[in-house]
Amino acid sequence: MQENKNQRQQEEDMQSRNQQEDMQSRKQQEDMQSRNQQGDMQSRKQQDSKNTDAEQRAREKQLEEYRKQQRMAKTMRHGPGRNQVAEKPKNFKGSFGKLMCYIGRYRFAVILVMIFAVLSTIFSVLGPKIMGHATTELAEGLMRKIQGTGGIDFEKIGKILIFTLGLYLASAGFSFIQGWIMTSVSQKVAYRMRREISEKIDRMPMKYFESRPYGDVLSRITNDVDTLGTGLNQSITMIISSLATIVGVVVMMLTISPLMTLIAVVVIPVSGSLVAFIVKKSQKYFIRQQDSLGIINGQIEEDFSGQLVIKAFNREQIVLNDFNSTNRDLYDSAWKSQFISGVMMPVMNFISYLGYAGVAISGGLLAIRGVIGVGDIQAFIQYVGNIKQPLAQLAQVMNQVQSMTAAAERVFEFLEEEEEDPARITQAEGKSESSGTRESCENGKYFGTGEQGEQSGSFATIGTGVIRGEVDFDHVRFGYNPEQIVIKDFSAHVKPGQKIAIVGPTGAGKTTIVKLLMRFYDVNSGTIRLDGRDIREIDRHELRQYFSMVLQDTWLFSGTIRENIRYGCLDATDEEVEKAAKAAHVDHFIRTLPGGYDMVLNEDATNVSQGQKQLLTIARAMLADRRLLILDEATSSVDTRTEQLIQSAMDRLMKGRTSFVIAHRLSTIRNADLILVLNHGDIVEQGTHEELLAKNGFYADLYNSQFAV
């Protein structure tokens, strides 16, 4: 029994130990699983952190790229910087062919330039060879004098020198003539191109200018045309002269000594290969330099114009750090590009000196043997020096031709852009018909007349300028992009002489309605009719002659105040100009300025305030005295008292005229005959001020929100 007890005790102990081992094993497994889970969680956190950091860096990089693009777009109106890499055209062959066709009318002058360039080169190339005869004669005369068999024939040498002088004078004369002709041709081409661009701008639709940076358009008119004119003036003559010089020099060198010519020519590909290698290495740094230069120019302009905001938000250090970062990048790229490109000349000179040494040694040996004369060595060395210049010019002119072709490509792209179609379309015949209307002013009134005072076109009320001012919007639908519709379904009937107010929140489509009415854009569907006639059947210029417009964004040109007001009616007298200024309550302000009405406004009219600029544009509209008026936030920049005075003047001006008034300050349009309330491109309410307030709807909320505390 005792043995059984011991055996059971041993079995229980063994089971207990096994259970403890199992528990310990399970605990170890649980600990391992826990550690694995913690490791997985930590790994996921690290991965998430890495992903978040990568996304953050990607967003910052994307934002920085966007800023660079914006700054580069701003600096497009600046001229090219130093060491700028030649811009390559997208289609060199096509663009160069267009350019050659464009200057085709001057082909006779260009052919003359080529002939004179070749003649100038021929006379220039002959000079060293003839001069070498003088050197040879001098050396032989000196030897005769030493040997006592004769002396130096100065008469013969004098004749050779006079003949050489004649060659160089003829070369200079032909060069002067071809330069004068080519300069005339290039400037005529630039003049014609600027004129066509200016005329093109008048025919361009508004969507072109609203979708592109103004610096890009300005760059095409100024920088690109200048690049084209300069390139034409220099490249054609330089290419012809360089090629003729190379061919002429090689021929003259061969006439002296084929062996020396071989030694001199072998140096050229060696030098060219080294130059190509250096250019390839330095080009990427030049590109970086130009990019950094464009960015830093944009930063300077941006920071200079935004000093008030920068100081107000204490962002001086941030702006300075941003500038220093770009400046360091510019320094790094400029240093490397200048250093690598600076190696070019020493390398070329070293190779050239090796060539000179080879020519001099071989020439001396040949002269000792009596194969060539001393003057031939002198002429040959001169030719070796002369052949370097046209090779360098050809390399330079290739970059210039690329820049010229790229500039021509950008100009031709602009000239080939889609234009507004000003032709009116006769519904009955379906063909375009030119408008003979012209604008004239008499006593401050507008009269649109056809040719010889007759009615032009089938629509008499439009052709004669006697319009009633009735406007109908019939289910107008429009979007600046077909996928983004701004005006969905706009319908309204405006009676002649009515004052129509268009109100609504920002982005509701108020200004878009005005742009459609003026045919800055055409509707996608539906119709807008003036006196019953679809405005798409009316010549755009003729249509706009019936509207007087005052915008929130004022535009005044550099000129006197009198000229800016008279812009509304070019035939107006000084008395009529001053009368319009008094009606706009701007006469007193003008007379307090130095020079009064003859004070010159600067380029951006910054020597008068924004409110004063708006008053001047209102005076201009009053002087124009058109049948239909458009006022887009016309009093947004004037004080309340002046606004009341202008409002009373506007009421007198709008009496009997169809007027469209866009306003955010709803207190200014309470006396409107009809108020159209827009929201998301649709008319949500319409009626008079009192009727809309009584409805207690969207308009009432807008009106009351202006007085909410």
C-alpha cells in the first residue's frame, strides 16, 4: 500500500510538473505573440509614419513646383538673362519653313544680301594671300641686299599693299551694303509682325486672355519679336559669310601647302570634340541657373509688391529664408556653369597653339627646301587664325537660329489662334455680310450709321443706330468649359428704358450675363435678342457700339485725364469732357490736381486713388452717352456720400436708356424697375425691391444680411 501511495504521489507530482511546464510554455507563446503583435503594430506605425512623411514631402514638393511655375509665369515678361540656353522649337522644320514663307516677299533683298556677303568674303579671303606676296618680296629683297646682288623693291611692295587695301575696302563696302539691306529687311519683318499681332489682339476672344498669363502674351509681342528681328539680322549674313569664309580659307590654304593644310585641319575636330564635351557638361547647370534666376526674379517682384502684407503678418524671416534658399541654388548653379564654360577658352587656345606650332615647324621646313616662300608662311598662319572665327560664329549662330525659330514658332502660334467671328450672318441667305457701321460722336451723342448714311444689313434698327433697347434672354445656357456650366437656364424680358439690377452671391453668374450680352462669349444654347434680333447675327464691333460700360476693375491708360475721359467719345470737345466730369462729380477733384485736366496719369494710374479712377471711368461712360448701359459694381470703390451723388447722376444718365446694374450693395438698386436674383446660374427670384422683400425669400436674406450685427 505504501508503494501504491508513493507511485500515486509520483504520478501527481509528474502531472503537476507537466501542467506547470504547459502553463509556462503557453505563457511563453503568449508573450511571444504579444511581442510579435507589438512589433507588428510598431512596424505599421513606422510604415504609416513613413507614408505620412512621404505624402507630406510629396505635397510640399508639389506646392513648391506650383510656386515655381507661378513665379516663372510672372517673369516671362522680363527679357532673357545672361548665358540663357537657347530655347528649342517644338517643330524646327515646320516653324523655320513658315518663317521663310513669311519673309518670302523680301526674297529679292535676301538674294542680294547673299550675293554681297559672298563677294565681301571673297575679297576678304584674298587679302592674306596677296599680303604674303609683299612679305615674300620683302624677305627676298633683304636677302639680295645681304648678298649684294640687289635691294628691296619698295615700289613693287607698295603696289601690292595698295592692291590689298583695295581688296579690303571692297570687302568692307559689300559688307556694309549687305548689312544695311538685311537690317532693313529684319526690321520690316519685325514691324509687320508687331502690326499683325496688334491687329490679332483686337480679333481675339476674351477666353484667350482670361486663360493665359498676361506675361506670356506680352513676351510674344516684345521678347519674341525682338529675338526674331535680331536673329534674322545676324544669322542669315553670318551663316553665309562663315560658310564662304571656311570654304575660301581652306581653298587658299590648299594653294599654299596641302601638308600644312592637313596639320591645321586635324586640329579642328579635336578642338570641336572638346568644346562639345564641355558644353554638354555645362548646359545642365546653365538650365538650372536660368530656372533659379527666373524664380528669384519672381520672388523679388512678389516680395516687393507684397511688403505691406509681409510686414503685417511678421513673415520677414520666412521670406528671407525662402530667398536665401533660392539664392544659394542660383549661386551653386551659376558657379558651376561659369567655371566649366570658362575652361573652354583655355582648352581651345591650347589646341590652337599646338596647331600653330605644327604649322610653323612644317612651314619652316618647306621654306628651307624652297617649296614655299616666307610670305606664304605668314599668309597661312593668318588663314589658320581666320578659320577659327567662322567656326565659332557657326556654333553661335546655330543657337541663335534655334532661338529665332522658337520665337517665330510662338509668334505663329499666337497668329494662328482662334479668332472672334465679327461677321454678321443673314438668316435668309446663310452667308456673312460685312458691316459698314462706323462710330461718330456729335454733341456727346452716339450715331451708328452704315456706309454713306444708309441702313446696313437687313436689320434696320441696328444698322441705323436707332435702337429701342429691348433685350430678351431666352433659355440661355453657358459654361466657360462645356463640363462646367455657369448659366443653366436664364430667361428674362427687358423692356426699353428699364433699369435692371442683377444681384446674387459671388459666383452666381452675374458678370457672365454681361459678358454674354456684349458677345465676349457666345451662348452654348438659347438666344439673346436685341430689339428682336439674335445678337449672334450682329457684327460684334457694331453691337458693342451701342453699350457703355463701367466695370469694377478700372482701366485708364497713360495719358492726360482729358484724354482718358474723351476715350468714350473721341470727337467730344473740351467743354463736353468737362460737362461729363461735372455730371460724375469728379470736376472739383480734377481741378485740384497739378495741371487739372491736362495732368498725365502714369502707366498704372497710381497717381490717383482707386475711387478717383472709378469716377473717371464713370465720366467716360457719361460722355459716351450710349443707348444701353452696363454698370458692374461701378461705385464699389467710392465712399457713401460720393456714391449717392454718382447714383443721382447715374439715374439721370439711365433715364430712357436700358440699363443693367450689377451690385453687391443692394441699397444702391432699390429703385430698379426689375431685380433679377441669381444663384447657381438660375433666376431664383425677380421683381421690384418692395416685392422681393415682401416675399421674405433669398433676396430678403441677402438684403438683411448687410445690416446684420
